[in-house]
Amino acid sequence: MNKIKLLSATSIILIAVLAVVVNSALYTVGEVEQVIVTQFGKPVGEPIVTAGLQVKVPFIQQVNPIEKRVLEWDGNPSDMPTKDKLYISVDLFARWRIIDPLQYFLRLRDERSAQSRLDDILGSETRNAVAKHELIEIIRTTKDRVPQRDELLTDAEKILNMGTLVPINKGRKVVELEIFNSAADKVKVFGIELLDIRFKRINYNASVRPKIYDRMVSERRQIAERFLSEGHGEAARIRGNRVRDLNKIQSEAYQQVEEIRGQADAIAAEIYSNSYNQSAEAVKFYEFTRTMAAYPSVIDSRTTLMLSTESDLFKYLKAPEFEKK
């Protein structure tokens, strides 16, 4: 009975040991990874790049999985000068993958080291490329792009090329390609293939950004001042036209008034003439009434007149002729 129990315990132990050994000897390679098998820290055999169940020496060999998928590199914004001495903040991103897992494992070991090496290489190549080009080449893409020009621009402003774009020779895509070609050769020695690199953001350095904004505000203010000046000139012209038209209307109205008044005086004189020329007595009476009407306008309490005895004003101050008769 004891022998049977001992055999059963031994069998269980052997099965457990065998299970541990088998579990240590077998491993699975996933679809999105490749494997480097190491023995005492050194790679053994060729990298395993096909998915499936694999076998290794238990306890001695270790499995080191390596990504097969496309990986992301996202650099930190970095300040650097352009060819035209402008400091800008450049933010990049790139895509890469591991094509030689053995070389990658020997030189880098893990993804953290790969990211650090990409920081150095891509950052250095970006700095070199930016330093060789002016800012306009880095932010513009299309060479012959025609801008929309404001119809309110004057001929003088058009002559000054206001509203036109500065011509470029390469453009942002060519600069990105230069960085890509330079960096791709340098990362290939690490078993890495660089797939793409792009500018994510380009901005002025924080120290020069206020000056740039001030210059932009100044340019906008100049245009606004021109519009205000043109508006004031147009307002003055309208006011001048209004005064001129008003004076013209008043002059024409005064002329019409004087013409009507003259016509009325002529008609009144004709009426008077027809009325007082009917007889000699009527004429004398008309002369008398007109003379009497003239006295209040030329004589008052403070007036002193020196008249000739032959004056028309004086003859009615003498004794009337009908009294002499």
C-alpha cells in the first residue's frame, strides 16, 4: 500500500516536472511580433518572423519578442534657427518599423533605446535641414500658387507688390524629403526602416513671437489708416458737393425770387401807370401820394434837411397850389 502511494506521488512529481519543462520549451509567436531567442544573453539562430508554435531549450534559452507593426515616433518641439536667422519651434512626427530584428536587438535591445536614438538622429537632421532653408521654404508647399488680392488695393499698393506671395524654390515637402533621406540611411544600421516623416507644427519662438505679432498689427494698422484716410477724403468731398449744391439751389432760388419780384414790380408799375395816367389830375395826385410816402423814410425827428426851393420834396411843403387859387 505504501509502495503504491509512493509510486503515485513520484508519478505526479514527474508529470509536474515534465509539464514545467514542456511549458518552458514551447512558446508562441504572434502575428504582430518577431522573436529573437537568446542563450545566456546572446542570440541563438535566426530570428523567427513567422507566427506559430515554436520550441526552444528550456530554462537556458529566453524568448525576446520584437514588434513587427509600424511604430510611431513623436518628437518634442525644439527651437532652431532658419537660414534667414529666425528662431522657430519645430514639432515632427515619423513612422518606422523593425526590418532586421537581429541587428535591432544587438544594437538597441528595446523600443525605449530605439526612440532615444531616433530623437537624436531625426532631431539632428531636422536642425541641419532647417538651418539650410529660409522660413518661407519650410512653411510653404506650392511653388506657383496665386493669391487672391483685395480689390480695394490701390495702384500704388499693387506696384509695391502688396498682397503677392514671396516665390519659393523647394517648399515644405522637399525639405521633409531631405530630412527623410538623410535620416533613413542613418537608422538603417540599427535594423530600422524609416517609413515617413512630417512636420506636425511650425511656430515662431516664444521670444520673437510678440515682435512678429506687432509687425503684423502694424501692417494691418497701415491698411486701416489708408482706409480711414480715404473715408475722410470721401466724406470731405461729399460735404463739399453738398455745400456747392446748396449754394447753387439758394442762388437759383434767389434768382427766381428776384425775377418774380421784378415781374411783379413791372406789373405793379404798369397798373399804377394805367391808373394814374388817365388824367392830368390823376398824375398830380399820384405824384403827391408818392412824395408823401417818401417823407417818412427820409425825415424823422432828428433829421435836418437843406432843400432847394426847386426840389420835388420841398414843393409840397409850401402852400398847396389849390389854396393859392
